[in-house]
Amino acid sequence: MTRSLLASVLVLASCAGCMHSGLAPGKTAAQAAGVNVQLAIEYLKLGKLANSRDFIERALKQDPGNANVQLTAGLVYERMNDMPKAEKAYATAERLGARDPNIQNNYAGFLCRTGKAPEGEKLFVAVASNPLYQTPEVALVNAGVCVRSVGDVVDAARYFTRALVIRPGLPEAMLQMGDLAIDRGDGAEALDFVQRYLAVNPPTPEVLWLGFRAERKLGDNTAAAGYARRVQTEFPNSEQAQLMRTGADR
């Protein structure tokens, strides 16, 4: 199962009713850059990448020494698949951010997504160890996803376990551990993680799909069918429901 990095998404502020980018009377270049960053984010949410790029490039000209401007530029350029510019922007944001763990978390995610897992893992571990970062368990899960993407299931399990020690009900960590279990053929352990997940978290198509696979592995077709029905009825538009309709689960 391919899972995206949890904390690789930039927390974006909305910009209600803000649809111009000129330097208004009394505004500093830094303030204008802030407006353009917000506009770049809004257009990015809408999938209008060219508009988003235009606004972030205005912000870069107005306030290039601002870490948030550079971080947003990294996000925009990555979405546009302009990886050299994205790499430069993320790295600049990390340098300007004075070891800001949120910026490091974003940069680490980029490194992992672009084939630099060792560097990304190292940065995620640094984020998890930073006392200023309020959710170290998230950085640990991200580190686990990162190393799992290059086949290191042993260290991945170690990171997920550390995350669960900090926050026992963390859904992504339980889902990842269950997925690792099913991959090595351990249906019982996978089902245990599914049941623990559902005891403290709302259902998702991913965890119900894992329950279906685990019960199938254990040979309980009746229980597997129960999970299948839940996927189809509760999440009919999900990827997992589509897989079941096409018979890809067979």
C-alpha cells in the first residue's frame, strides 16, 4: 500500500476576498509578499498552477529572505514538477528557517519523495527530537514511511512502534504496522492492528480493506465479506471499493 507522507503537506492559510496583488499604499514589500503567498496557495488549491507560480514568483522578488515564501515556492514548484527549482526553494527555506521543525518536516518529505531517503530520514529524526516540535510521533511515522519506500521494513517498523509508544491510538502508525504484517503473511497481527485502529478511530477505506485482506489471509471468508460490504456501503467511491468491483481483490 502506498501511503503519502503525513506531514509533508504545508499548512496553508486561506485568503478570503483577497484577489489582487499590487503593493497597496502603506504596505511594505514583506506585507505584499505575504498577500502573494496566500494567493499562490489559493490558486494551488484550485489546481491553477500557472497562476500559483506567478504569485509566488512575485513574492520571491518582494521578500526572498522569508522562509515561508521559500517554503511555499518549494511546494508550488514541486507540484509543477520543476524539481530543480523546488529543491533550491526547500533548501533555502530550511537554511533561512533557523532549524524551524515545521520547515524541516516539509523539506524532509520532499527529500523522501525525490529519491533521497537517507537525507529525509535523518531530517525527520531531527524534527522528532526537536523540543519545539509538538507532534514528534508524526515525524517518526514520516521517517518510517520514508525508509519503507526504499524497502527498509525493519527500520520502518521501529519508527512506527516508537510513534505508537508516544501516541498509542495514532491511526497512520497502526495502519502501517498492519500493512507490514499482511505483507509478511501475518494475518493475525494485521487483524489485531485493524481491531485496535477501529476501537479508537473512525473507519476509513484503507483500514477496512486491510481487515478484508487479513480475514482472507486467515481463511475467514464470512468475516472478510463483512469488511467488503462496509467498504462498498460506507466508502462506495473509494479506490478500495473500485478494486472490489473490478475483482482486483481476487
